Amino acid sequence: MVRDPSGDASSFEGLQARDAAALLTRVLTEAGIEGAARDARLLVLAALGIDGTALVRDPDRRLDGRDAERLSEFARRRAAREPVSRILGERGFYGRTFRITPATLDPRPCTETVIEAALEIAGREGWRERPIRIVDIGTGSGALLLTLLAELPLASGIGTDISPDALAAAQANAVQLGVADRAVFLERRSLDGIDGTFDLLISNPPYIPSEEIASLEADVRAYDPLGALDGGADGLDIYRELAAGFARIVPDGWVLLEIGAGQADGVTGIFRDSADGRCLGDIRLWQDLGQHTRCVAIKTRR
């Protein structure tokens, strides 16, 4: 039985970083954490306040008392299934780092599918060479909007959310990424109170059916905000709200939506039924790396 160092900083104090990582790996493995070695390395680096390059330069670095206390707290939290991104307060997304808070969804790799779809469409539409306007509904940390503003330097956009705390995190991320002069954040639900027209509407809305929330993995259920997960009885509530007003907001452009597993037909049906489909052009689907349909892209037309 490996001694559990959570709450006991002396287990880590004085250890070289690699030995601390090995001990933490064993502890997390015993706690049933997948990817324990990766998580342990990230948490040791964070406890030391350094990156991997610094550790390569100083491979014999040892943890002092303060480092050990931090790592012991990190160990306790990770063993309780708190995600590493929550512990560190940041998440890597499409090559950039985003601040996350308890008010924001933790952006995951599958959401990068929406970015890939948007950039492919941007190339076809010539959006890299001209200013476009983007609206991101339910922006959270701003990961979708701000990534696209960074990738499309002539674009500007609005991010909306019902949470003031989430909007504050998105604003901080906009400043950190150097795109704050092209981003505006508004406290809104769905398309309520959105003025003007846009070339692109993007959204990663809540899409988990209400009755499935309790069965989600603990690192999602206990740490992502409920409002960013719960999509109503069938998971499609927000898609219906968006379908009711998208033609006014994006009269001639694209709507890109992240969806859950098995929701492609339901979401496309909702939009086809809106305004009898008169506002719709092409509908395309993108798959994530797990070969799950993850993004619905809808061409709008006047």
C-alpha cells in the first residue's frame, strides 16, 4: 500500500521532482485516476511554478516545504476526481491557454472540431481576407470566439453568456490573447437582445438531457457548471431557441453548433423545420477524433 501524501506535505518535501512525480503517480493510480503519470507531472510542475523546459535545465530540482504543501493539496484534489485543468485554473485549447473558473465550462479537445469546421469554411468563403462578424452564444471561457479571432485577424465578435462570472473570465482571456479590442461580451440568453447581423454564429450550448446529468463522470458532473450541461428533457432546448431567431442574426452566412452523440438528426431537423427551411442552404457535419459527429454547420441564405 502506497502512503497517501494528500494532506501530508512531508511525503513530498525534499524529494527531487521526478521522485515526487513517481510517488504522486502511484497515489493517483491507486485512486483509480486514468493518465496518472501525465497528471502527476503537470501537478509537480505547477507546484514548483516551472514549466517542462525549466525542469530539463535543472533535473535535480527538489521540492521545498512550500512546494510540498502545494503538491499535497493538488494530490488531495485530484484523487477526489477534480480535473487537473480545474486545479490549475487553465486549459489548453487549440494551441492557446485559457483561464477557466467554476463559472465556465472546461473546454475539451472535441470542441476543437468546431474550430476546424469554422476555419475550413473561412477558407472557402474568403473570410481570411475580409472583416467578418462572429457571435458566440454561451461563450463561457471564450474559447471558441477568441480562438477564431486569433486565427482570423480581421474578424471581430460578440460573446454572450447568462453568467457574469463567465463573461469576466472570457474578457480576461481576450486580454491575455491580445484580441480584446475585437471582442465584446454581453450578458444575454440565446439570441435575446442581440442586434445587427453576423457572418458566423457559433455555439457550444448545453446539450446533455436532464436525466443523464447524474450519470456523467464525476469530473464533469461535480465541476462543470450545471447551466453549461443541462439541455432540457431531450438536450435540445437551446437549439430550438437558436432556430427560432437565427435567420435574423445570420441572414447570409453560417451557423456552427457543437452537438452531443446521436443528436445530429434532431438538431438538423429543428433547423429544417424553422421557417419551413426557406432560410437554409447546405447542412454539413463534422466528426471529432473519436469519429463521433460533433459539429453541425448550416449555411443560411436570404
